[in-house]
Amino acid sequence: MDLSVNADRAGAGTVSAQAATVDVARERAQTVGVRHAHHLNSAGAALPTVAVVDEVVAHLRREENEGGYEAAAAVSGRIEQVYADAARAVGASAEEIALADSATSGLRVIVDALRVDRSTRLLVGRSTYVSHALHLLSLAKHTDAELIVVPNGADGAIDLERLERLLTGGPRDVVCLAHVPTSSGLVEPVRDIGALTRRSGAVYLLDATQSVGHLRVDVDEIGCDALVTTGRKFLRAPRGTGFAYIRGALLDGLAPVAPDVRGAVWTGAREWSLSPTARRFETWESSVAGRLGLGVALRQLLARGVDATAAYLCATATLLRQGLAAIDAVTVQDPPSCASGIVTFTVDGLEAEAVSQRLAARGVRTVAVPASHGQWDLGARGVPAVVRASVHVYNDDADADALLDAVAEIARGAGT
Ligand SMILES: Cc1ncc(COP(=O)(O)O)c(C=O)c1O
């Protein structure tokens, strides 16, 4: 499969011109992991570049030699730069960024700070990630807040008309969903949702874990009040990293439930003051090495260009969907609104986990996503699990062909 030639046929408009700006050979040359397998799991954890790993290792060596606190002090300026680069990646200001160790921990502290009570209405999308859904369900159960799962439209994305009708007006409505879910290649209409929440005054929390580093994400264009993402997926940063964006206007009235010495000063026996920035949501302890690696990954993304990255990933995934759909006994499970680099499918008569394992045995890395990771999506669609293949800028024709050939062989029942 020739990804460069076929980019035009991917149905993504001007893709070929933009896709040409991703230098796949260069990306592969700086990614050691591509030598070992066809890595189609960037939605799980993408392959980092050599520069990201070098940065992390160098800082761990520095800690070994100088001590952790001394090493952190020596790189404090570079850590400040991570805030600025994270802000640039999502169109925010550095004061609106809190570094976190995962998307889940980032969202948890923001949701807790909203002080959900029985007057709150949680309007959630079907794309909501399992850990966020469980947090919100648990809050609703213990506070009697109303939780409404907003239905999807025919395109598989949130039904905007229903959402509009459900918004009663005011900040006790909290809208929460994923830009791109864990369970399909769906892309939610995040800007349209933002237009609705702005009009009604609802608080809009966006889980951009699968979209930052993958698609264009600009908090002002989207109109969200807060956003979380993780490092290890499309950003290609180390595990245990992530960040949250909290819009200044929301931040002003938002205090963490559990202030930490990192984000607050204990000023008297019973008094404390909060950091004026989003850092009020941070904790003291963190992996400085990981954060430096996140900084390198962010700068590499910004240098490559988000639009070129998105165009390449979407065009490649479109070709994979077309190739998979042409294989007997294979069903592409992505909804019509799926302009992303994530592809999901099933093979008749075989569990997704078995397919993923057989692919791994053939050197193709995917994952099986069970309904327990997305009950409001896969569960509601009656799909017990899907195989998920997710691409990145280091994936080339050979990776695409390897997936399609292996799936065809597995679907034919050849070998195990
Ligand atoms: C859509 C989505 N949101 C959130 C998460 C959770 O990210 P983290 O493990 O960094 O908390 C995931 C992880 O797969 C995800 O796919």
C-alpha cells in the first residue's frame, strides 16, 4: 500500500499536499521501536523518539549524581518551558496549564473542585472514558447529582440537538466527553458543543487524551473550560506524564478539594493561599525526568506541525479502514464520524483479544478494547470488544500492508 500516492484517495480533501510535509523516513530514523515490530498502538502508548528517551535518561543520571532536588533546581528553567510548550500545543496561556501524571488524575482534581451536589447536572457523552465515567457515576451516586448520558446521532457522534435541549442554562450543567474515545475512531463535534455550552453558560470539560498530538486542538476554537490529556499516546511522551488546561475564568472560582504544598502556601494555623495559576491543582511529587521528556515531545510535535500530523494520520487510517472493509469476515466498527488515526474492527467468529494476540504473533501491535472500557459506547452498541489499530507519523506502507495481510490471514483461519 502506497500511503503517499493514496493520500488523495483517502477522501480527506487536501490531504496529499499536507501529508507530504510529514517526513516518514525521518520519523522512522529517530524512532528505535519501529525496528522491532509494526507498532499500530499509538492510542495505547506511541513510540517515543530517541531524543525524548535521551532527555529522560540524562535527567535520571543527573539525579543519580546530584540528588533529585538539586537536579530539579538545575533544570527549573526547562520545566517552565514545558508549561509554555503545552500551552502552545492547545492554544492556551502557560498560567492555565497544570502538569499531571495522567489524564485521569488531571480530570479528577478539576471535577472534584466543581463540588458536584444535587443541584448539578452531569451531561456526559457516550465517548466518555471508563475511568472518567466511573468517577462521575460515583459522584452522582453519592451526591444525588443527575447524570444524563446524551444520546448519539446517526453519525455516531453526540446528538447536538438533544444536548441543546438538555442544557437548562447556567454553570450547574457540566458537560463532559472525549474528543476522540478509546473505543473507536470517532471525532466528537467539539466546537459545536462549545458553541452550545458558551450560549447556555454550562461548564465544558473536554477529555483530549486521544486527540492532543493527533488532531488540531485549540481551546479557544473549541470553547471548552477545561481540557485534559496524557503524554504517552499521540504526544509520544514518556508514561506518567500529562497536563490539564483550565480556562482563567473558570480557575478564578475553583479551589482544589485537597490543596497540596505544590499549589498552596500554608500561611497560618488554619489559613492557606492558593497559587494564582492552574498549578494550584498540582502535587509536589512528580517525575522531573518524565516532564522534561514531555517537553521534548511537545516541541517535536510543534516543529512537525499539528495539521500535517493530523492529515497524515487521518489519511493513513482511512486507507486502513478501506483495506479492512475489503477483507471477508471483517467488519470495520468505526462510526461514520471517524476522521481520526484510530481504526476499530472485528473478525467474525473470533474474539477481539484473540485477533490482537494473533496479530502480535505476526509482529503487528494492536490492542483489544473491551466494552468494559466504554459501556456507554461499545456496551450500548452491543459490541463486546473491538480490535484497535492506531497510526502515527512513523507508520509506513509496510506497517499498513502487514496489518492488512495479517488480518486477511487470520480471517481466513490460516494458522493461529
Ligand atoms: C479517551 C481516553 N481518555 C482518558 C484516558 C486515560 O488516560 P490516562 O491513563 O493517562 O489517565 C484514556 C486512556 O486510554 C483514553 O483513551
